[in-house]
Amino acid sequence: MAISSSIINDIERTCATGLTSVAYYYFDFKDTEKQNLRGLLTSLLTQLCTWSYRGYDILSSLYGDRANGLRQTSEGDLIECLKKVLGLPCQGRVYIIMDALDECPNNPGMPSPLENILQLVKELVDLRHPDLRVCITSRPEADIQMVLDPLVSHTMSLHDERGQKDDIISYVKSVVETDEKIRKWREEDKQLAVDLLSQKANGT
């Protein structure tokens, strides 16, 4: 979440110019309401339409077509509404951030919540929208990588970042040297703790 929050904060600084808009969503394995396609679509639409009067009109029209909310809109309706909002002319660059996609369940079913969301990502990429940028963070789960790898233009693996590993090792050493109980350990035991936790930082 920290990485996504930093990205969002940087983008929001440019939103004041009126030439950029951003919508983000945090998946959460502890909250079933934040693990499915409907929750994602509803949140993205609500956020994007706050940046655009024309987008708000599109969303209001969908709401009106469904008897002022008395009948629930389908996920297909929400997807088409999102595509219309993204297709509005002269709205500048649009950023969509999805954090912790791996926390969306991939339970047996046809299709699973994760599969629905991955299908949406594919549809967004297939729009070939020149000003749309989609950023997704996730652990490197095989089922997610299989779908996203052919779609992405840029990837970054924190597991491969030497700087992050060095920071983790420095933190471990600091804890070992400052913790009141650990400081009483024998030197070889403290070094063993540092070595073992450093190996974890390297993914081993």
C-alpha cells in the first residue's frame, strides 16, 4: 500500500492543473466488499466522475435508466459506463491505480472475482486509450502474471531491488543492536539472526 500511496500522492499534485485525473482502489483480503469487480467499478466511476461534469452526466444517466437506483445496475452496465467516461474527449491523462490485486480471491467458480477483474484490465488495455495509464501492484502470483505479462509495458519487481534489500538488512542490524533483550545475546547468535533474516530479504 505504501508504494501505491506514494504514486497516488505524486499524481494528485498534477491534478490541480485540471489536465490529469486519478482513481484508485485498494483490495483488502479482510474486507469482502473490497474483493470484487462491482466494488472496484463503483469506486472508480465515483472518483472519475468527480473530475468531470460530463462523466457525472453519464453516470447520472445510467442511474436514471435503472429507475433511480431501484434496480441494481449490472457489472456489464458499469463496465460500459466506465468505458464511456474514459472515452470522453479533452479530459487529459487518466490514471487508474489498483493496489494489492493478489488480495482478490481466486476461488473455484466460473469466473472467480480475480478472473473478473483481470478481464476488466484486459478490456481497458484493449481500448488503446492514448491517455489512459493503469498501474497494478501485486505479489507475483502465477495466475495474475499469466494474464498481465502480455499486457504490460513496464514492470518493476521489488524482490529484485538491491536498494530495498540493503535497507531491510540495515534495519535488521539496527534492531539487533538496539533491542534491549537481543543485545544480551552472544555475538555469534546476533550475527546468526542477522544472516537468517537477511536471507529472507533476498527471498531465500
